[in-house]
Amino acid sequence: MNAQDFTLVRGMSDTRATLGRWAARPGPVIAEWALKSFVVAVGLLVAVYVIAILSTPDPTPLLLPGVTRPPQSSDLGPILFRNSLVLALHAFACVAGFIAGSSMPLEAERRSGFSKAVHDWAGTLAIWFVVLATAFSLCTQAFALGMGASSVAAQLGTTPAIPLGGLLLHAIPELTALFLPLAAWLVASRRGRWNELLAATFVTVVIATPVIVLSAFVETYVSPSVIRWLIGA
């Protein structure tokens, strides 16, 4: 068996063992991910609000489905597409953590000399790349959403707190679901359990997907009504 085959077999074995252990007691595992993901989601929303109140609104009129016109089923597509991309990015970060923290060391153990040094450093660099890419993703999301909230509030003649408050009904569960893979990444990295991340990727995506779909329906058909009610429209 060559090194690549050994790494694959060991990774699959660890993943099956992890899934079996979690299946016996899923509650504590999922609860820990959900709590950490919820904290990240709230932190992002706070950052969005701060950016919104500090930003200069864009005066260009915005089309706001459900607010400036009735919601349509076609509004669901862009929401689901956008959120699917974000979930995919976070899931790939989880897989990259598995490769960098678990598979790379296994490969390094079977090598020597310069090749071993390359694999040792590659794993460390890959982990830092995941950290920086994730931080960049969160920052860009905060700035984009914050500036958008500022412009929406100006168009509606209110403060950013009003549209953001109207979005909380779907934003909290949606963001918590989107950040589940990152929460699993944080738990595994803190405990050095990189071999669990492939299983975590599968479980978090399975849990997050229906929540994201349901949140998209709420965002399209319910949240706009809440915003209209808050602004007295």
C-alpha cells in the first residue's frame, strides 16, 4: 500500500469511527457546534450594524422584494444560490482542515528528508490559509451587508436598526446554519482532532441545508412584512 492509499484508508476509518461515536450521543456534539455558530452569527450581525451606522448610504434606488414590490417565487433562487456558495466555502474550509491537520501529517510520517519537511510545512501553511480565507470571508460579508443595510435604511427613511431588526427572524437561523462547519473547525482545531473534520463536514452540511432552505422562504415571504410593519407601511 502506497502513502496515498494509506492516508485515504486511515482517513475513511477515522471518519466512520467518528460518525459512529457521534451517532451514539449526537446532542452534545451538535449543541456545541450550534452554540459557537450562534455566537459567530451574532458577532457578524453586530459588526454589520456598526458598519451600517458608520457608512454613507448609496442614494441609488434599490429594488426590495416584498417591500417595494410583492415577493415572487423567483426571488428564492438568488437567495439559495448565494447561501449555497457560502455554505460550500465553509464546508471546503472544513475539508481543508482535515487534509492539512490529519492527512498531511500521515503523509509526512511516511516520508523523510526534504519531502517530509515540505509536507510538515504544507499542513501548517494550509491551516493558516483556511484561517485567513475564513476571516476574509467574514469581513467582506460584514462590509457588504453593512453598507447594504445603510442604503436600505436611507431609502426607507429610517435607521439601520429597523431593517436589520426585521431580518433577524431569518438571519439568526440562517447564519447559525451557515457557520456550523466553521464551528466544527474551531472545536476540532482547539482539541487537535483534525481527523474528525471530514465527518463534521458531512454532518454540518446535512443539518444546515434544510435550515437554509426554510430561511430563504422566510426571507422572501415573511421578513419583508415584518420590515413594512416596523416602518409603518
